[in-house]
Amino acid sequence: MRIKLIWSAILIGLFFCSAHLLASEIKEKAYLEDRAFKNLEGEIQRAEHLAGGIVGVSALHLETGRKIGLNAQERFPMASVYKIPIAVQLLRRVDQGELSLDKMINIQANDLRPGSSLISSYLSSPGVTLSVRNLLELMLVASDNTATDILLRLAGGPQTVTARLRDMGILDMDVSRPTINLIADATGFILPAEKEWNLDLLKKLHDQVPPEIQKAAAERFVNDTRDTTTPAAMVQLLKSIYQGEFLKGKTKNLLWDMMSRCQTGRSRIKGFLLPETVVAHKTGTIAGITNDAGLIKLPNNDGTIALAIFIKLSAKDISDRERAIAHISRTIYDYFLFHPYPPANFAK
């Protein structure tokens, strides 16, 4: 009986010792996780100085719900990142049978746009006909402005795109103007009547704006609430796309495929990531504004990060701004890669 009592006491002691060690281990793990998160916040804030302007960041680990942000509720001009919500509304029309991806579109002379446009560069002669699918590919992969304005029209126009966002519960994002109006407002030239538009005229109007007029126009543009979003709202949209909440499997996969082949902004979100990292994203650049937003796949099935990084009011070279985006992206990537699971006390 005495031996049994001794063994019972030993077992009870071992149990309490193990429980104490387990509690200490959990406490230490939570401490390290909290420290890692604070280091992440610090690195993002340091990168803001590199950007030389106001930086907005929102990142969400879709599988666990953990998120990080900097100025995540502040409005930023989207520039060409606004091509993502345009694509969503267009593909929604495809899902509903209102539009076919195989529909052929005859491109007129007054459809051509300056700036980023493969169509304007290589297919400027009259008589060009492209399918909706071709135009969507050009918009998302090459950021083609001509394709964008045609697709915005086919999507139902800016108000329809914004209405779709509201249907999705996304309140802090607005699509208000075609790209040619964005370019004109950001540069400071006045557009003539649409029937007079042609590529040579638009280029001439753009190139003849004096530097002081361009500077004043850029300042007005960055404070204009049209065609803006918060980083948090953009991440909400990316999450909805990834989870297939508003697009069917076929159109969702098409959008993912095209965004994963984006050819612009290789020095931004993808800049410091390994070449084999899967990134589906869309960039935006205009009037000192430098943006990138997309989805990053972590290796080993450790989840997906929805990420939006916006920079405004920066006078630094674009290479500095892109380096800041790349630094923030890699910092966030490493955090979720090396901390794939939330601490025990984490609550969404």
C-alpha cells in the first residue's frame, strides 16, 4: 500500500511538472509569435520611409484569418489596379449569360488609347477585331488601356462596376472613369468631344502639357476620391475572388490564370520572392502613384496571402517605390511562411 502511495505521488508530481512545462512552452510560443508580429509591423513601417510617401498595406492569410495593415483604411488611387474589379463585373456578365468570351469586337480608331497599350502600339490600323477573351487577356496580362476602356463599356460602365462591388459588400472602392479620363485628369489636359478622338491627337494632348500644369494636375488627382480604394477593401475583393463567392469556377479560374501571368511590376510584389512563387496580381502606376495587389501562394500547402500595397505622394524614383513594395511583400511572405499557424490564444 505504501509503495502504491509513493508511485501515485510520483505520477501526480510528473503530471503537474508536465502541465507546468506545457504551459511554459505555450507561453513562450505566444511570446515569440507576438514578438514576430511586432517585428513585422516594424519592418513595414521602415519600408514606408524607403517609399518616400504614404504607404497603404493590407495583408490577409486566407486560411487562418490573420491580418496585418498600415493605413489599411485610407483611400488610395487605384490606377490600373482598378482593372481587377472591371474584370470581375465583366466575368459576372459572362456567368449570367449576358456576354460571351468569344464575342468579337471591332476596334475603332477612337477606341485607341495612349500609354500602356499593345493594341495601340502594334494594331493601330483600322479593321482590327479581337474577342472579349483576347481583350481580357491584354487588360490583365499587359495592362492594355485600349482593351480596358472597351471592356469597361462591355461591363456596363463605371457605375455598374461600382454597383457590383456594393453587391459584394465592398463599400470602400469606386470605379468612376475610363482610363483615358484618368490619364487626362492625372496629366492635366482637356479631352475634346469623343467623336474627334484618335491616337495621334490624344498623344499630342498628353505630350504638350507643361510641367507646372502636370504637377498641379497630379496633386489634384491624388486627392480625388474617384477610382480609389482602401487597401483593406482591395484585399476583401481578392478574398472574394479566391473563394469563388461571386464568380463560377470556370471564370474564377480564368481570372486567376490571367492575373498569374501578369507581365508588369516584376520588381514589386514579386521582386524579392523566389521565381517559382505563384503570384496572381495586378499593378497600377500613374502620377507618382505606385501600386500592386494580388494573391501569393505559400509553399507546402501553407495557405494563400491576399495582399495590397499602395504608395501615393512620393517624389522618389519609381525604382525606390518598387523596392519598398518588394521589401514589404517579402517581409509579409516570410512572416506567414515561418508562422503558418496562429498561436493558441488567436481569435479571428
